[in-house]
Amino acid sequence: MKTQKKIIIYVSILVFSFIPMIMGSYPNRLYEKSFNALNKTEENFNNAQNPVLSTHKTNYDIIEEMFGDKLSQYSTLGYFPQVYETSLQATYYALYSLDSIGKLDQINQTKIIDYIISQFDANLGIFKDDYSDRYLNTRSGPHYPLTSVLEVNCYAILSLEILERLDLINIQQSINFIWSCYNPISSGFIGQPFNLNLDSYFKISTMDNTYFALKTLDLLLNNWVSYNQETNELIQYINSLQILNSIDWKLGGFRNDNNNSVNSLIYAEPNLISSYYCIKSLEIFGMISSIDINTFNQFLSSLYNPTEFYFRVSLSGFNSFINIIASAIGIELSALTGFSTINRNSVINFILNNRNHLGIWNQSTTVNTHELIDTFQVLRSLKETGEIIRFTSQEKDQIESSIGLFHQYDGYSLLPKDYTSIEFLFSIINSFHYFGRISDIDILNFYNNIEKIYSEEDFIKEAGFFGNLNFDEYHISFRSFPIEYYGSGNYYISHKFTYFALESLQKIFKLDDFALKVNLLNIVNNILNSQFLDPEYENFGAFLPTQTFTLFPSEVQDSDIYFQYSYYSIKTLVLLANFLNLGDLNTLAFNKGALYGYITRNIFLTNGMLYFNPEDSSNTETILEYNYYMIYILKALNLFDLDLNNITEFIFQNINYENIRNIYYCYKINDILDLGIIFDVNLTSNLVRQLYSEGLHEFYESKNLQVINQEIFLWISEMAMNDDIYIHCSYKDTVKLGGLNTISTAFSNLIFTEYGQLTSVLFESDQLGTLNLEKQFDNTYQISFIIPEDPNFFPTVNGKIMIYDHSKLIGQVPVSFQTNFEQLVDFIPFQNKESTKFTVNVSRKFSSQFQPVYNSTLIVDVLISDTLLETTNFTREDFESYSKFNLNYEYKVPGDYYFKVRLVDNFFPEGLTLFDYNTQSGQMEPDSQVQLKVNGEILAVAGVGITIGLVVFVIKSGRWIKIKIKEGDKSEVMKNKNVKSRKSELTDELKGISFEDFY
């Protein structure tokens, strides 16, 4: 954690950090008019070279495999290997370095060739990658060095030459393109084809462009004879860059360009790197002697440390800044210009002795970061000076192995795999969180790493987190300017990274600890003060990446507005407002109306589709992502009032089941607005399997298999655990007491159509307890059980199917079925003038045979003329298979009697009416006209007496229920059940039972 620095550190940040921070991006229309930047040619590797894709594993198996692989990698390596953007620049650096130590044969050259050729745009006739696109999209101002369109093409050609495959390109076409970048006015080369109408910064010739152009032309041309004029102009131009003013304290060195207002290499000029490009360019023409060698040697002498035997890179800045790289370059330039007042052997030993633990080089002895450019520049000079022979075979093996850290799934990246971004760590932590596995990760180490990247500097209005865990504490910069942190809307510190860090701390239960060391209100205020509120500009109301940008003019601030930072600003404010109990978001001091206005100005309604597109993107996935951001912000502000139908229509028209980023943001929009969209489960779950690389243990973003995106693991984890689960449950609707019921269930969601060993399914019932459903061969879960012949299980059995994964409840559905039993009732009344005698035989059958009704009572209510006269009980006598109830009732008074008979026991504690009987006193036999009323739901008349029986056997089948588990115990049935029933006949059984002998 960095909260205080000396003033020299402030100067360093201002010199080396502010300039790249303001390099944003907007289309350079002039270049596009000539070369119309198109999507790069996409050519899949052949099957033999592609990472093996998963075809047979379930998605559950894939995710479990990924968790296991992540933990295994961390246990072995101490970090999670990061995937970085590949580039032609990095690929050239790697190939040159490997070739210099004789290790080129250790790599898959065919795969690298395929990658290089895949970056060729046939429509434009040039190579291009995301770095050259960043160069083209640089806003007015300095661009990042060494990644121009020209240089990217040179890297590709030089790489193919190393691989001995120049036959794959059109040599003359490449020559023509390089010469099209020549500046006929000043001489030298610029980064793209020269045009007078280009922005002034793009028309500045630089020596890095010139060096790579000349080096590549020297490779492609038979000779320079046809270019005598240009050669002379170039020699003169290069010599003009040497500082020969005797009163200038930087005398003798070479600048990278002739514009004093620009440091095109970012470093203070002149320096050893710009001087290298100049002198090495002149070496191509054999014209090193044309420079003032004496003054240049004075420049070398001023940079040389004779006591510690290293070179500084320039006379400005820190003495040790990139001193290892500067020493390698210094050795080569000393040899080329005859500078002999150095201890060459000691300088070489300084270089060799300062390899890091990986066997390659950090950028200096004090800045402990290693980028591919560092090792490349050291090995390049050691090779040119013939010093590669100093390495032993074992040392070369170690260097080759460490260069492998920069190898990605297709080419090479500028940053190594052991450098972890906070975004990647956030993805890892949250993936483990969704599966309830936070305890599996190294919480303490993660906390320490996150704490270290916090920076608070009042001088530059900074309070937030850096984007990478491996930035050096005293030099917050990567000298190769990787695209993940520089340009195209990316910065090395931002509110986005602050959100990732704070949310990660909260997930690992360490935000409280962090709050004891840092005043979190400073972060809140930094975000609030970063809102852009100059009403003269279109982006009025949006948020800047950090408050630091408010130090720049409004024009620069406006050009550095990217919508993602408004989203992450609001996300962070919500998080901190909740954590610090600051109240509702709307109570915080920022201009909600301005933010709302910024959003509404960028909402479009076309053909019934509503979408948000502030940056005029043509990428559907980006628009979907922005739509979600927009909706989240409006809902957080309590200002959402958009037409849901129009939003839904945009999803319907743009959903793409071949791109997981597309599916994820459609899912997020559907979830936050509860639109009720039913996604295609099969297409989505199949897509996950199709995008997974078993060799890389990562996901591609789309079916074209071009881009690996490590954030996808988080997206899939989130959808797997949070998506509404679809549950199919079947069981009998009605079961006899003592009978068997079987509950079978299957379930799935967008990601999982099958679950694994860490999934458990329980039937939880107050009556039956907890029963474990076992997994079957067809991936259903099943349990069979006997219903006890007990009143506690009559007339219904209730419970819930509870589905757990990694001990987390992911779904539940209620289960309820009826229970019954067979009950036979035989009743014949006997009557005389003074009384009526009732004999009632009752028999019950549960699962096997008929039996008496033990502990049952027959009660009769006696009414006369609708007035209750009395209530009395039958007597009971139990036999083997039935109970016999008797009552001899003597009339109390003459009249019309009404007898209401009911059965009371543990099954019917409130009583079950068996029948009603009407008669008159004074009659000798029952009146055949008097109707006997029985309980129609329970009783049926058979024969002379009343033989009663019932059985209902209902089978529930095919029920799909969609449960929104996130709503807690309240479940919502999304599809109606489909129930079929059948009644079983008792005819055969009734024939087998007779009460003729009972009377």
C-alpha cells in the first residue's frame, strides 16, 4: 500500500505516467479513409495445432476441472497464470530472443507462423493487430511507441524471416507499404502511410519507426541503389538528431525525433535507446562515421558509471532507471563508435550477474518488473556484440523456459503469465465465491497483494487501486505499454480496478481489515470529484477514470470519457455506501441529473429496439454490455423508466448463441429487469462445452475460437449458480398408507444440464424426515419409501425437494401427495315400535389385508324434528378382519327421528360422517321410501346392506417447474403441472369379503 512518497516519486509519476494516461483513442479518420481499418482476417489453426476442445465432458465436469486446475497451478507456481493480449511486437521479441540463444527449434514454429499470417488483412494488404489499431485510434497527442502500423508490419516480416517463411508474403507489396510511410518533407519514417492531412503528431518522423523500416527494407531489397536520394536524406535526417550544441548538457546524444515538444519514446531525450536507433540505422548504410563520434563518446561517458560498471539510459531521471538494458545497449554502441574507456568485461558481468530468479532480466537493479522487451533488448545487444557465448547450456535452457512465460495460446505477449491483474484475481475470487469455495483459496496472500496496490497521493488527486499486482512499488509503469493498461480506454489505475479490489476484499472477508488502515471516504470523495461537469462538452455528467484526470484541460477530460468508468464509479459508490452506512446512493454529493442526462442523450430507439451506445460501437456484444451498465445505473439512481418491450426486442434481435459474452449480458439484462425471457438451455449449455479448451483450461469467447477471455469463467460460474433452475419432478399423487411412493427428479439451468458428485438432492419432510435421493444412470435423482400406516401421514404428506451444490442451496420445489386407505362399511338397521337397532361393520385395508378399526369410536347424533336430542356412542367389538359396532336406541318420544353417524379416531379426529338415517317411531320395519344418506365421497352402497370402499390411485407425471431460488423460500411456478389420474376398481376385492355371518 502506497500512501506517501518523496517528491522525486511525484516527478517520476508525472513524467512517465501522466503522458501515457492521457493517450486515449478515437478513430483517425484520415488513415481509415485510405486504408479503411477492417476486422483482422480470422484463420483458425488446423485441428492438430488447436488446443483440444471439450466434446465429451459435462459442463459440471468442466467447471470442476477448472477449479482443480486453478488450485493446482497456484499450489505449484504460486500464482494463477494470466492470459494477456498477444501481439506481433511481442512475437518478434520472443522469436529473436530464442533464435539468439539457439532455441528456436524448441517451439511450435508452424503454430507461430499461423498466428502471424492470421494477422494479415488481405483487404488492406498489410499486417495489423490490436496494438496497431490502438495506434490508429490514438487521440490527438503522443502515441505509444514501438506499436505503429509500420512497426507492426516490420515485426511480422522480421519474424517470418527468422522462421524462414518470407515466401508467405508479397515482397514487393511489403516494400511499397514501408516506403509509403516515408516522410518526404522531413525524411525519416512515420507510423503509417504519409498524408499531409494527418494529425500533426502522426506526421512526426521518429527513429524507432525509421530503424525498423530500414532494417526490414534492408532485408527485402536487393540493394539501395534505386533509393540514393532517400538514403542521403535519411543520413542527413539522422545526423540532424544529434545534439551538437556545446552548451547543451546533453551534448552528443541523439533524439528520437526533431520535435522538441514531444518525447516519442516517452523517455527524456536524448537517451541511449534513441541513440541506438540512430546509430544502428546508419550502420545499415555504412555511415556511422558521419556522426560526431567524439561528442557521442562524451555522451556515453556521461552515462557510464565507472565504479558500478553500468550505463544510465539518459542524463535525466533516476541513475538506475533501466540500467541493465542501458548497459547492454551501451556495450554495443561503445563497440560501434570505438568508445574504449569502459571496463567492458565488468559491464558484461554486471548484465549477466543481474539476471533475476527466472534467469531473464528485470528492467533495472531497482525496478523489479520483467517484461519481454527487457530480455529482448539485452539479448539483442549481447548477440550483436558476440557475447551470447558466455551463457552455459543450462543458462540458455533457463532463458528459453522463462521466455515461455510470455507465450500465450497463439503468439507471445508483452507481459508474462506470472503477472496477475486485479481483474483476473477478482474473477477467480468471485468464481470460488459462487461455488462456496472461498476457503479453498489463499485469502491472506490475496489480501496482502491487494493491499499493496492501493495508492493515495493528494498531489495528483489519486485514491484507488492499480490494475496489476506486480507493478513495482516505486515505478508504477510498464515500459512496453501493454494494451491491458494503456490506451483504448484502459489505464493502469481507475475506478474499475478500485471496484474489483474492494469487491474482492469483501468476498474474502478482508474489507474490514483494509478499512482499519485506509480511510475509505477518501475513495468515495475521489470518485465523487471525478464526475465531468463542464457543460460545454457532450460528455457532461459522465465519470472520468480517476480524479487525476481533472488536472487536465476539459478538452482532454472529455476525450477520456469511457462509459465503463461511470458504471464502475456507481458500483463502487454503492458498495462503499453500504459498507460505511452512508445511506442511499442518492444522498451522496454528485450531480445525478447530469449523469441521467448523459445517459439519455445516448439512448437510441430504432425499429422498436432500445439500446444505449455512447461510443458509437458497432460491436453487438459491447452494446449489450453497455445496455446492462446503463440499466444498472438508472435503477441505482431510482430513475429507470424505459420501455421493457423495446429492451426485450433488442435482445431478441441480437441474441447470439455462438458468443458467450453475448449470452451473458442478455442474461444479466433479463435478470436485472425480470423480463421473463426463456433462453435456449440446450444451445447455451452446448456452447459452454464447445468453447472450453481442455489443453488451456480456459474458454474462448465465441465459436470462431480466436480470443481467450479469462473473465468467462466468472460469467459461467455466476450463471451456473444464479440462473433460475428448471426442476422436473415426478411422484404418485395418491398413495395407500403402507404403500410405496417414488420421487424422481431432474434439474438443469442455462449452464448445467447435468450435475456432479458435489451435488446432493434431499427430500425434507416434517413427517418423513430427511431422505437422500440417489443419482441414477440417466442423471435423474430418485428415492423410494414406504408410507407408514400411521395417522401422522394421513391425509397428506408434505415436504420439499432441496437441491444443493457445493453445500449451497440452488433449487427447491414443494412436494405434496395424498394418502388413503380402503374402508369397508356394512350397515343394516333393525327397527320395532320402541327402538331402532344399528349394526355397523367397519374394516380397513392399508397395504396388505383388511383389519379392525382399533381405537375407533362410532358416535351418533340423534335429532327429532331438527332438534338435537342427544349424542351417544356405539359399542365396539373387534374381530380378526373387522370391527363390529352396535347401538340399540329406544325412542324417547314419538316423532320423526334423524340419526347422524360419524366415525372418530386418530385418522379422523374431527369425525368422518358415515351415513344419516331417517325413521319414525312406531314403525315395525324401515320405510323403504326413507332415503339413507351416506357420505358420497367415502361410501358406496352395495347389495342389501351398505358395503363401502374407496381407492384412488393417481400418478403424477411429466412436471417441469422453473424455480427462482434467489427469492428464498418463496417459489414461483413458471409452468403448470400436467397431472393424469386413474381410479382402481375394488370389485374383485369386495367380492372376496362377506359380512353375511355377522348378524
